Amino acid sequence: MRQAWLGWLMLAGAWAQPQAPPSPAEQQRDLKFTRAPASTVVKPGEEVVIPRSYALVVGISEYQNLPPQGQLRYPARDAAAVYTSLISPEGGQFPPENVHRLIGRNATLANLMKELEEWLPGVSRDEDRVVIYFAGHGFVSGGKAYLAPYDVSAGNIAGTAYPMERLGQVMGSRIKAKWKVLLTDACHSGAITPESEAQQINASLLNLDRSLFSLTASRDREQSFESEIWGGGHGVFTYFVMKGIEGEADENVDGVVTADELGEYVRVNVRRETKTRQNPTAERGSYDPNMILAFNPARAPSAPAQPPKFGRLVIESNMDGVEVFVDGKTQGVVDRNKPLQLPGITPGVHTVQGVRMGYEPDGPREETVYPGQDTTVSLRIAIPRTRKKAAVDEFNEGMDSYQKGFEKNYLKAAEHFQKAMEVDGKYSQAALYLGRVYHALLDYDKARAAFQRALAIDPDYAEAQASFGGMLLDVGDLDGAIRQLTASLQRAPGNSLTSALLAQAFTRKNAYVEGAKYAREAIRLNPGHAEAHFWLAEALRFDKKCPEALGEYREYLKLSDFDSKLAGKLNYYVLGYLTGMGKKKRAAQTDIWKELQFMASFGLCDCERMTRQFDLAVGSCQKALRLDETDLYAHYALALVFTEKFNQSSSAGYLSAAKGHFERVIQINPETVEAERAKKYLGNIQQVVTQLGASTSPP
């Protein structure tokens, strides 16, 4: 049960007393669905326009200053599920870099205020869509309601928690968007606008001139429940929010989930699941009932259907750790003697599959869900997946070649992995390594097919998802990479390489704060993970935090300081470290080592230049150019350093050095912005040299 831990705020007996009937004011805050079944928002064939979208997702299970009885179980998991639903191309369709997360210890009051009061007001515009989701504790103190950050203090609620009244003001007046959504799963989340002593609703939130849809887990004095019975472990409110965004709330089956549809779906199902002990509510703001919260074009038929009643799938298993897929989407893990309950399922035929690594799957098979009824599905995972000796022999031969590295060995490995798959069509590990081989050979179409085949055989194969995500980084599909890597990390948390790849993906999407977060997590898990230090340095440099970045670049160079000949034997999980930066060369991991060395040296040069450490910058830039003499940006940076050295010393020799590098920039690519600037610098240098009448020999 998710409830506010209120021992210090009210008499112990008061919390245990039967709840009084809701007051008229409380009843007014309930959503009023008096309309007829929703008309279609999108006509067949009509294009759906999704506004630019931003979201903040907060989930806090463990609190720094609360006693054991004040801790929660599922908010962090809830937040992860909502994040996945929001960034799904079959759900919210939010760009991953536009969804910020504060999970656990990161959800401090200071960070919450920064995201709510600086980031969102700074990025949102009038035509945008903004969603804020919070899962954790809610408190009442001094007659006002608060959301509890990770560092809330029991003795100072007003000073260490975030007032819901303030949240309403920020949403109403500072965040600019045509569609604003507030989803709060906390005990007192119904009190977004606290009532006065006369129980009158504060009109500041209700009279907003912006469109705000505020859906909360419960009424003011109700509890908000969490349990493993909902999708393997969720708050009941969040479970149905997630299912609704994924499409179950699409009442008129037009592919769109609107505000009204989500509100009705969540309200009906939460009330039914909790036997009316929990009643989601919505403020009567001026929101557009047809605001689009999610869109899945695959769900839109040619004509609208009648609004269905909902049924429930109850999944049983004879084995622990079986992942359940319904209609191809993961729903959680079921254990023996602990059924997985999936309420809120639309009636009709659904495909159900149970998978566990090392065993033949059960399904996919069709199961019919009936309105208002439970449909029990018993999964039987019984047949260990055995490998034919011929397939295993081919796989081992392939691994021997793969681990030697370099193109000719990769080609041999591909032949063996392909033969292993021909002997055993369900050899998911052979498919994974076949994908890695083609990735190393830069044959992305074949790599994609192999990774997809591995995941079709074993949908819960976290390692294959991570490798697939790395390949998608190489082809520039950053959103797809983030989705695969996020799913991999959810299935196999604690993998430093997956976190490092997410750091790369977000950094390349210019989401530097998120990139740095994942890089730091990778370093926490494995301080010796060189590439995590590299991507942390890159995120910091692009975020104009060069003093911090310098140490991370140096740490990467120290950790990766080995004979480059060894790099060909390094069994890198994936090769997607350098794509998008013009650094694709031949299929040899030595190149990856060399290119990362170059980029780290260039990053050092750039940061040393910007922090005016010009002598160090000269050495770093020259090292970068020894690794890649044709890099335009390194020549340009070194030329700028030499001009600064001239400004410090008035030695004309530095001008000659700068001149040579500016000319090299133009020679490499005369069409770039840097080349245009180099031409102007060369004109200035010539004027200075003429005025000085001095020698231009190098220093």
C-alpha cells in the first residue's frame, strides 16, 4: 500500500479511523464523464500531428531520512515503466532526450526545483506538450499538501518538500504549452490545490488560461495502493496510466489516446481494482479533452468501434523468472505460485507468450479476453533448449575466429555462425554473434536482421538488445538505440556498458545532462570503464563544463593506455562509439581504439584552449593530429591556440604556425564554416605580419 508516512503529522489513531464520506468539494474534483462515447479525434487517413513534447518523470522508492516503515517498493519501477511508455513510437512518441528523469537519490528537492522551475519553463513553448509524472510519497502539513523529494525531512516538511500549490502555479503560469499534463501517484496527490479551512477549492489552478489536465491517484484523504499483483509490481494508478498510454485507453479505437479517454480508463479500472477504496481525480481545469497523450496508428481501423468493457489476464507459470509478452510487448515477470495479473485488457483475441532463457518458449498463442471476466493463462516452460553438437561446434569455431578480431577473421566467424543457425534455427546466441560480426564489418542491414532474429527467438535477451542498440547508434537511429538500451538495462540492471552506450546516445542527441548521468552511473558500476569516462568528458565539454571534463579525458587516456595491437583482440560488445562524427573506417577494432584516443586528445586540446592552458593545448592538439592528420577541427583548434600564443608573446613565429594550420583547414574542406573563418584569420595574420615586418619562421 502506498501511503504517506504521517506518524509525525497526526495522532496515530486518526489514521486508522474509518474515512468519512467525501465532501461535496471533493466530489466536484472527480472527473465528470457525462458525454456520449467519444467521437473519433482522427479520421481515417488523416495525419496526426504530435506537438514538440517534454516530460519530467520522478520516482522515489527509498527515502534518505525516513524510517523503514516509510519506504516504498515500486515508484522507481513505476517511473521506468512510464518513461518507456512515453518514448515508445506506439505510445507517447516523446523524443527520449526530451524526457528527464529523477529517480531515487537523484530526486532531491534542489533537483526537482531545477527541473520544474528552470528546465521546463526554459524549453517549453506555446504550441508544445508537457507531461509531469511523480510517484512517491505525498504529505500534509499545516493544512497544505506536498510532494516528498528524496531528501525530505520529517521535522521540516514545509522546508524540505515541494508544495503542490506551488506546483500548480508553476504549471499554470511558468510552463508554456498548449497541452499540459500532471500525473501524480502519491497518497495525497488529489490535493494539487489545497483547500482552505472552509474546504473551498483554491481557484488559482482551476481558472488557468492554459490547458492543464491533472490526473491524480486518489482523493485528498485516500491511500494510493501499490502491489505486485498489478503487472508484477506497480502502483495501481501508474499501472493503468501506463496501460492507457500504451493504447488500452483508446476508447473509440482511432489510434489516439486523449485526455478524457485516459482519465476515464484510469478512473474506472482503479476504482474496480481497489473496490472503490482509491478514486483517481482530476482538477476541473480548462484542458482540451481531445489533447493527444499517445498515438499508435496501428490500432486505428477504418471505422470506430463501440467502447469496450475491460477484462483481465491472469498469467500463471510453472517456473520462476518467466517473462510475459502480450501482443508482442513485455508485461513483466511471473514466478511459480505467484500469478501475474494484467487488468484493464480490451476484450478480444490477444497473443500471449512466456519466455525464459535456456528453454523453449510457451507460445505465442491466442487467448480470448471477455468483458468483465478473468482469463487465466497457464504457461508451461518445460523443455530445456538443447543444442545439436554440430551447431555447437560451428558456434565455437566462430567464436575462435571472432575473438581474434580484424576483417578476415570476422568473415570466417560469420560463416561459422551462419552454419550454426542453419543446423539449429533457434540458436539465439549464434544469431547475436552473427549480428556483432556484421556490425564489425559495417554491414548494417545484415547486422540488424541478425539482432532481430536473436530477439525473435529470445525476446528477453538483454545482451542482444544492448548489441542491437549499439548498432543503431552506428546508423544514427539514436531514438531506436535508446529504446533498445533502456529495455536492456531494465532487464539487466547494473550493466556498465549499457549505461555507457546510453551516455553516448544522449550526448549525441545534445542531451548533455542525461548523457552525463548515464556516464556517471557506468563509472559507479565500473570505475575502470574507460569509455564511460570518455563520454562523461564529452557531455561535460559540450555542456561548457571544461574544468570537469579535463579530468575525465585524462582518466580515459590513462585507462586506455595500452599497445594498440591489443585492441584487435578486445572483445568490444558493440562498435557503436564513433558514428555520426565522420569516423567510420575499416572493420578493425584497432581503429576504434585509435579514434577514441584521437577524440580524447582533441577534447583535451579544446578544453585546455577554452580554459586558457595554451601550452598544454598545443601538446594535446599535436597528439590528436599524430593520430589523425586529416582532421579539420584539430587543425583549426591548434591554429587558434597559436594565435593566442602570439597574443601572449608577440612572437611572429606563432603566427606562421597558425597560418599553416588555417591553410590546412581550407585544404581539407573549403566548404565548412571553419574554412570561412580560417580565411578571415589568414587575412588578419597577413596584416599583422606586414605591420611587424618580422620573420615568420616557426618558434
